[in-house]
Amino acid sequence: MKKKQRLNFLGLLLISLVTSCATPSVPPKLTSFSLNPEEVTVEVGDKIVYTPNFYPLGAEADKVHYLVASGSEHLIEQDEANLNTFTAIGTGEAQVSAYIDKSEDHPQLFALADIHILAAGSIVDVTKIEIRTDKSELKVGETTKVEALIFPSNATIKDIAWTSSNPNVASVDDNGTITAISLGTTDVYASAKDGSGVISNKLRIEVKDENIGGDEDGLITSIVISGPTSLPIGSFATYNATVTPANKAHEITWSTSNDLIASIDSSGNLVAIKEGVVEVKAVASDGSGITSNIITLTISKQAAILIQEINISCLYSNVNVGGKATINAALVPSNATNKNLNWSSSNTNVATIDSEGVLTALNEGSTNVQAFAKDGSGVSSNIITINVVTSGGGGTYEGYYASINESMNGTTLLNALRSLNSQKRRSTVGYGNMLVSGGSSKSSAFYKTDYDPNHPNQIMTFYSGKFRNSGLNREHVWPSSRGGDYVDNDIHMPRPTITSENGNRGNSFYVEGKNSSSGGWDPAMTDFGLESYRGDSARIIFYCVVASSRLSLVDKTNDSTGNNTMGKLSDLIRWHLSYPVQDRELRRNDGAEDLQGNRNPFIDHPELVCKIWGNTNSSTQSLCGLR
């Protein structure tokens, strides 16, 4: 139900490097601690995993004990294997308690966390937050209130957190009141507190000196507006104004000649209401009497085609400080009437993003990027994480990937990854060691790669995501008859499947919307397959081409088995981009490295797929945003 954030492999590696270089110091004395999350709203069946926050920052504790608080036994259940994990089993108000044993350095410490549990299916996540203010320019000491609109209106939790990217310039309180502190510029935005990960548009706030009006009289001398001249009924559009002097841009009033046909707000956002013709204009509100040019807008009968889905992606998950990266957006349907998007970066100290989706990397760190439809549909995109790193010694590829650099692409990059894979791979696990005695023995390698922390002593099966410790088989993700034997001793390729499901795959190519009886194989087109395994399958196939130079990919639905090829390339790239790396893949990559020393690079660095195969043809170029 809730979106989960994960720290990718590179992030963990960077943290370990920074930690290893830090000067040893004595941690401060522990005075208190709290649980994260301190308060959460969930549904019956959801799991809540707690971590402690120690105070002051840097303080440490040997062990935290977690308990179901008295009176909450019928509402939450503690995991026996992971004592910091609880499952909601009934509706109501529950609490988790925790304590740290007394020591010479601190007394016994306690903490509580609240859980609000609703019936399954009752939580409505926030999908969009739109914020606006009447004043974007302030004098030092001046304040302005920001209005926030939450979509949908029936969202269960409407609480939001306010952030100023430069609080030394202007601060924003819990009520959305901005206070100008010193000269400069800051961006203000709001983020949902319901766990949905939704972030609002940004408001650029400029704090200027007392002569904020510009010239002596502070009067506007000209207004030039721009925007569409035709729209279908029900669509939204934004009109822009160029005001002279520029620092008076906020002192204009927008209007249409007939609010029943089209209505426009104080920011130039217009909605087409019914068929007809209106005039759009802006008038100075500073007493100068200046009026803009007039745009004649025709509203047609055709209803607006609203955006239903936004999928964003980027060729690079890592961008050097000072660099830029274009975030690509694929819209569903592709013929949406208004394709304009609002973009947001969760940490504008790390990177900013403009209205065209161009990200500018500013400082080391990570930021989450998301896009929002401007057509009134309330649709928001998936969230992607961009890591900003320092080129050179702290470059994009640290540690394991030190031999790979950003200038590589195509065959050069593929060969470099093959060389790296050969250097890192100590030896292969061996096909017979992956699944011993039908899956019942802990000597099976799959117990080290295909596991889930919440299902100890069981193996997570491929395609269906079910958990078993018997009745298992080994599935060739790259079919044996098409060259899979070249990599079947490599733990990265075969996967455990339920015996009754094994064999459905056959040796068909991967083709979206097909099954083995209809000219292709799609993990989502079976009674037992989960859609997300499209992404897993694609990244394993890409890895196989790195693991063996005898294997290659083609962009067609079939080929002679003797060619050792696999496809369909464009569908595999689409799955890779549409179904991001899962936690199960990260665990598997770590386990595989422990067993045989090497990793699947397309799990750690998804951007490498398009750098190698993106220019294969017009279809792959379009998918990778290269045309």
C-alpha cells in the first residue's frame, strides 16, 4: 500500500566510504531516544518496521527492546524473528513500547509509538499537492501565507510537511507561513506525510531590500502575455506574463471576458468550462493602468483527454556535481490534451529541476524526483532517486565499478562490464548446488539469494513470489536450448520456481502480452505470474549477455535456437524501465556476490541498459529518450 524508499547499492557504498574515512571520536552520552515512525496510519495486514532515533545526534545504544504496549495485544502482533517488526491485525488505536537497559552512561530509557489502524482498503493516498501564494517577492521581515490544495479531496491523511531550501533566506512554519529573513532566494515546497512520497510544486521566493518596487514610483510599464488560443472543454492551461519591470510580476490581475466559458486564477491557470470564445488578458494592479495584449481563446466541444499515468525515467541514476540530466516522461495516453508537467526535487540543495524536466546537480547527496500532471487530473508519476556525486576521486562509479566511467557506451561499455565480471567472479556456484534435495536442504544456494526477511527458512519463488521450502525446481531465465547452458552454473541466471509452474516458460522469447502458447512469454500473462517480475526477468537477461560473449539480444519475437539469441529487446527495455529494481533483487545481488564474487550491474546501475542498447533502433531510442 505505502511506497517504500530504499537506499541503493551505490548509496550504501558511498556511506561506507565516508564512514571509513571519518576521524574516530567518542560518541556523546545518550540522553533519550524515540521510535521512527513515532506515529503512523496503516491498514489491517500492513507491517510496521521500527528504527530508533538516538539523542543527541551520534549517541549510541547496545540494544533496543520492542514490545506490544499493554492493551494493544488484539490490534498488533510482533514478529518473532524480527522483534522491531509488527503486523496490524485489528482496527483501532495501538501502541508499541520500547526501552533501553540502564547502563553506567545512562538511566533506563523508554519510548512509545502510536499506530492508527484502519480496515483494509480504506486508506486513500495523496496523489498531488498544489501550493500557491499571492506574493513571491518579500521584504526582510515580511510574511506571506501559502495555500495548499490536496488531491484527491478524500485523502485519508492530509497532513503535510513544509520545507524551505534555504531557511536562512526565508523560513516556513507548520502552517505554511513564510517569513523573509535575509536577502536571497529560496524554494518552498510541501510533502505528504501519509507515506505516499508525493511532493508539491516549488514556489520560488525572493527576499529583496526596501526598494522592492524597482523604479521611483514602482509602476509597471508593460505586460505581454502568452498561452494557447484553442482548448477542448474540461482542459487546463497555464498562461504566462512578461512584466516590466520584472520585479513587479506579482502585481497583475488575470481575467477572461466570460467566467462561465473559461475561468482563470491569480497565477494564470485557466480551466475551459464550456464551448465558446473568450478573451484572456492581464491588468496591472499597481495603479499604473497598464493592460496586456489580448489572447482570443476558442473552447471546442471535444472533451479534454486527461493524463491517466506518468512514468518517469532517467538514463543516469548518478550525476556529477555541476552536471545536468534530462528526466524523461512517458504519458498514458500519449495523445493527452495537456502534456505539461510540474516537476519537483525533494532536496533542492542537492539538485533542482526546471519545467522541462532538466535536472541540475548542485551538491553531493540524493534527491527524489517526481512529476505531476497540470491538466487537473491529479495524476502523479513514480518517484526516481538521483544521486549527485563528485567527479574524479568520489566519482559516479566507486568501489566495485571503479573501472567503469560515464563516457563509455555501446559495445565499449558492454566489453568493459564483461571484463569486470570476469575479474570479480571467483567461481560459479554450480547448477547442482543451487537447489539440493528438492529444496529441503539449507546447503542450497537459493537459500542465500532468494529469501525474504519476513519468511525465514523458506525460498521466494520466481514469477509468483510465493514462499516454499519444498516442491521447487530450477528455472532457466535464459532458456537452455537458446544458449542458457553457457550461464546455467552462474547463480545470477537460474531462479527457483514451484515445480508445477516450471515448464510453462518453454524456450519462447520475452514478448509483452504473450504466453508460451501464443508466440512469446510474458511473466504477467499467467495465472501465477506477478507483473513486477517483468523487470527482474529483463535485468537477468541483460546480465547473461555480460556473463557470456556467446549470447546476444535481438529485437524480434523469435530466432533460430542455434544463434544463442534472446529477445524481444524493446520489450525487455520497456519492462526494465517500467518496473524498477525491487528489494528482492538487491538482496539477491548481495547474496550472489557473497557466493561467487560478482554482481548484476543492471540492478546496481539501471541506467547502463540504455547506454548499451538504447541506440539499437528507433524503438529502443524512443524508450530510452534518445530521440
